[in-house]
Amino acid sequence: MSRVLSVAADRPGAYPTIGSALLDAPDGATILIAAGTYAETLELTGRSVVLRAEPKAEVVIDGSGADWPTIRSVDGALELHELVVRSADNLAVSTERTALTLTGCTITGGARPAVSVHAGPGVRIDRCVVRGAATGIVVEGAGGEISDTTVQDVSGDGIVIALGADPVVSGGSISGCGGRGLYVYQYSRPTVTDLEIGNTGAEGIGVAHGSTPSVRRVSVHDTRGPAITVGPGCGGTIEGLRPANTAEPALQLAPGATVEVIEASAASAVSGGPIDELLTELDTMVGLPGVKAEVRALVDELQVNEWRRTAGLSIGAVSHHLIFAGAPGTGKTTIARLYGKLLKALGALPDGGFTEVSRRDLVGQYIGHTAEKTAQVFEKSLGGVLFIDEAYTLSRSAGNGGDFGQEAIDALVKLMEDHRDEIAIIVAGYTAEMTDFLAANPGLGSRFSKTIEFENYSASELLLITGRMVSGGDYLLDPAADVPLTSYFDRIAGGPNFGNAREARRLVEGMRKAQSQRLRSLGRMPTTAELRSLLADDVHAAAEAR
């Protein structure tokens, strides 16, 4: 079992600094760090160590005043978990010939790259936020994986893959770059999937110097340059590119480029316009990679069925009814609205309207009244989507007059079969409770074509959602607020009443209230900048009030 060393500046028996703990740490040791800001830089050679924040602790390793990297590792193995690493004029994290793992970290830089990986056995960067540097992440001559990571607000390129590197870059987003979102060069061959790139000063993805990337299902929007440029002598595969509001042509291929281009989907290849726009809207939503893949698969299947019908070929029975299982605040209602619009664009439903109901809209007060109410709601929703939230409350096991709820379920089962091609019914609720709901009628489960699971948002995803909410309200979030925000979301995640994006919205409302109280106490008219700024103190005040 590896040794664990504790670091806490004011705790008797603990090491006062990370550096002092490293002096005593054997290879393979874990250094557990208490909350606080540690003005240190760490130089590791031939070492294998793990640096980890204590649970729910805000740990900042701040090398802003140094002329060398905040953390540098050579010829070793380094893991950083749930830490904030800062640098001003140098690299924040730099490795050579080192196996590097970063999970749940926030890395901020300045005049140089925030994270630099040169050679070595590989890198794993998962659920991190990288911002405020000349370049976000540089990987040279190494493999590994960069997953569900946000790179934002860098003056140059977001991610650079060079010197034959072949990492997998999946999920996450790159935005607010002065240069390219992703630059692949020097014979590199990364695999890039389900990535969102937006608001760049040059192209979304640049491919040069003999590189052969595999790019799949990447959304590129609001770029000053094309979505992707491919230089001479470069190859690889580009599949399912989803450009929006980029320079033309969206895909710019130089003479001599041999890249294979595959259209986004069967649907978008033919229908174009509205479907592409709706799929782009889907892709720009935060997180939900599994949900996005399921929706795209449904779209492709519907389009192929339409082609078969046009060709005079038989098609199987098609049901548009779905089950959305998961906790509140995970985007189920938003996806349901979008699904209805996609069905209309594909010609599967006539108007793509959306009606949202709950138990009280379907259940009456006496026998016979429920069937009548349910039929009225159903008929009103024909041609579009009927979304039944917390559908499990209709089953007998839910109590509260369950027999009337059962009457609604029984009526729905018959109506769904009689009008299969005229409506899409989506029932939503917690995963376990939806299992009980489906057991309420023997024919209920067979009426739905698929169950789509909505996972809880991670703290980094909630941070991104919060940022979008703040920007949408014409506010600016102080970068120093990221640490307390992430800590708050880490603390409440997984609780019995965790509301996901609803928690972000409630917190933003609390931050605005805290800002109002703070500005009123100034005794003067605030400046425009002050009126727009939400500070770390506003986050702390809002979090304490919840």
C-alpha cells in the first residue's frame, strides 16, 4: 500500500508545504493537501508521485511569481487530482518523458502554454478546465487521452498536437481562442471526437505538415476562419463535421490533401439546412455525450426509413415514443423540444409542437374523468411531442389516488397504439421510479422504442453551464470565482435532492442578489464594469445562503 503524506500549513504533525512533503515522499506516495493557497513551484526528476486535494478542499498551487514552471516533471510519473495550478509568465504544468494524469484540475497560465507534455508514455487529462494562457494544452510526441476538458480564453491556439503525437481528444470544448481551436501538425495523428469548438480568431481546426487526424462528430461555430483547414500532404478522416457561422468554405482542403470526408449523417447529407441547424443546437449543449449520440442515431434511422419508403421498399413499424430516465435538471425537457423539431424537419411529424404535462393535467377527480382529461391532452398534442414529466407518479405504487393515475396510464397505452405515427410521447423521471412506471401496464413498455439515460452533470460541466447563464444575463464572471464555484458543485453533487443545472440557475440568482447587496453598500453609483462583475465573494455569499 502506497504511503500517504498530509500537507496543511496550520495542522500540527502535517507538512507545512508541498515541497517539504516531496522531500520525504517515497516513489508511489500520495500527498494529500489541505485547503489553502501554496505559493510554491515543484521540480520533480525521476519521481513517481500523486498530488491530491483533500475531499471538498480548494487547493491552489500558485507559481505566479516565478520565472520557471509551477510544476515540472522529468522522467517520472505525476498525477494531479482536483487542484488549481497557476502561473503568470511561464508554464503551469510541464512534463518530459513523464506519464501525466490530470483529473478535475483547473490550470491557468499566462505568457506560455498552460500544460506542456513532451514525449513520454502518455497523458490523461480528464474533466479539467484550462484557461488564460498563450496556448491551452500542447502534446508533443505522446499518446493518451484528453476527455471532457474545457479550454477557454487563451491568446493563441487552444490545443496543439505535434511531433507525431496520437492522443484521443473526446468531449469537452475549446472556446475564446485568439488563434486556432485545435492545431495538428508535424505528422501527428490524433483521434478527435464529439468536441465543440467556438469563437476562435482563426480556423476551428488546422491540419498541417503531413498530419493524418481522425475527426468525428465535431461541432465548429463562430470562427473567423474556416471550420477546418487541411494542408498539402495531409490526410486522415473527417466525419460528421458540423459547422455553423464559420468562414467559407467551411472545410478548406489544399491541393494535395488526401483527407476522406464523410457527411455528418444520412439526414443532414440530404435534408441540409434545418436539420443541420438543429443538430448543431444539440451539439452545443453542455455535456450529455451519450444522449447526443442516441438522438443522432434516431435521426439517421428515420432518414433511412424515409429513403426506403421513397424507393418503394418496406420499413418496419416505427415508434417515436421515448423514455428519458435521469435526475432533474439534466436537459430532458430541452432535448424533448429539440426532438420534436427534428421529427418535423424529417417529415415524421406534421408540426413538431411541444406540450408538457404532469400528473395533475391527466388525472381527474372521479372515475371516468381521468380518461376524458387524458384524451383531451392527447388530441391537443397530435402532430407533435407530448412530454410527461415525473410520469412515475401516475402508477399505483406512487400513491396519492393511484387508481385514477392507473386510469390515465391505461388510456395512454391504447391511444399510443391507435395513433402511433401521429405523435411522439416522451415520459421522463428518475431511473428507478420509471421502472416501476413501466410495470403499471403489461403493454406499456413495448410502446416505447428506446430508453435514453441522462447522467448527472460533472462539476466542470456545471461550471460551464454557470458561465453561459452569467454571460446570457450580460454579466461577467471573475476568473477567481471558478474555485468556489467548483467546490460548491463538488459538495452538492450526488446529494438526494441534487438538481443539476437547476442548482446552477439557483446559484446564479443568489450571486446576482449578493452582488446587489454588495453594490448597494458602496454608497455611490457603481461603474458599468462593477454592475456587470460577479465576484468570488458573491459566489461564497450565494453558496452559504443555500
